[in-house]
Amino acid sequence: MDAKTKQKYEARAQIIKAMAHPSRLFIVDELSRGERCVCELRDMIGADISTISKHLSVLKGAGILEDEKRGLQVFYRLRVPCILNFFGCVEDVLVANARRGAAVVKK
Amino acid sequence: MDAKTKQKYEARAQIIKAMAHPSRLFIVDELSRGERCVCELRDMIGADISTISKHLSVLKGAGILEDEKRGLQVFYRLRVPCILNFFGCVEDVLVANARRGAAVVKK
DNA sequence: TTACTGGTTGGCAAAATAACCAAATAAATG
DNA sequence: CATTTATTTGGTTATTTTGCCAACCAGTAA
């Protein structure tokens, strides 16, 4: 792989990596229903607020979310909604895996 | 997040995590054009064959690839082709980021 | 059997991630 | 201005991931 190709895949991997965490996946899923402030997400996820803030900054850094401060609160929303397409296929993989699991059990 | 919800997002994150690496992303992209043996992928990526083999086992473990041994070689192929949908959206994010980058530079 | 080729596995060191706490910042309020 | 609330940032430690090497395993062929 030459340097340019490597860069290409690194840039793409960074975006996918930003999604590759349960809490961050939850956040993306939740924001598909509309913007949320950090404190709402903290209440839903139940981790330290600094942890939530860091997850949000990873997603924002990747270009998946954008934020807006209004008063004391910061609201986050999806910047590129097609991100939700991921979920459908992930579901398909899980279904296929369940079948595989069932098949393995059958043996 | 209750335990069940957490599990749900962990299962999904595991699949996305399997894609979240430049070499593994390259492999998925390459296999979209047809099956390849480990040695072909090693030649294209240029890492140690044990490294390639481990990447493949991560993707296989997630249920994204399947393998078949024929003679001395092991061929890998996509098990769930919808995985390719990821690329389109990742492209969109990159385009949006490029615009953002341009805008930032403009300031 | 011996040797060879293609691939996997185990182990290790280096690098990247994750989660928490504490401290800093920023907007609103008394 | 001092205080409170919402969030971010810095620092630390624990965990996970990565990539290489060496050793091992599975077919194939001499």
C-alpha cells in the first residue's frame, strides 16, 4: 500500500473508529431523534459527565456531530444523517451471526 | 443505560470496531471485488502475514467475512455485502469535513 | 519421511483508548 | 462581584489494540 492509499484508508478508519464504542453508538442513535444537551445524554448513559463530553468530542472531531451552545447548555446533533445507514447493516450482520450461532449449537 | 440496552450497543459496537482499522477497511473494500487469499492481501498491504491473518480473524470473528481453505491457500470473502454501504456515508462525512476545513481556513 | 509453502497462534513491547477525578471555563443569577 | 450550573480540559491509571517475531499446523510434493 503506497502512502497515499494508506492515508485514504486512515481517514476513513478514523470516522468509523469514532462510531466504534457502545456509548458513542448510543449517542448517534439517540441524536437521530433530535438534538440533546450533554446533561441529557449523561442521564441516559450514566457515566461521568467528563466521559460523555469526551465521547462527544470524538464524534465531533470526526465530523459526525456538530454542537451549539445556548445559554448554559451545549446541544449536539447529527451533522451527517446517513450515519444511521450503518445501523441497518450492523443489524444484518447480527442476524447472520445469530443464525451462525444457532447452526453451531445445532451441531 | 440498563444492562440489556448496554449489551445491545456493545454487540453493535463490536461489529463496527472490527471495521475501524485502515488495513481492515482496505480488506473489506478489496473483497468487495471478489475473494482473495491471505497472501494476495499481504502483498497488497505489505505487512507481516501474521498481522494480516489477525486482521482477517477480527473481521471473521465479527461475522463480516467467511473463509474457505482450498489446497494450501485460505480464501476470504464478504459474508454480508451491505457492509459496503458504510463507504458511501464515510465519503459524505469526508466531503463535509473538507468543506469545514476550507471554511476554517477562510476565516 | 522429509521438506516446502501458506497460514495461524502465542507472546511480548509499544501505542492507543477509556474512565474517572480534579481543576478550569463560561454563561446565567443573586 | 460572587455563586451556581453546564461543560470542557488535564492528568492518571487500567485496559485494549497493534504489529512483529518465533513457533507451530496443514496440505502438497519430492
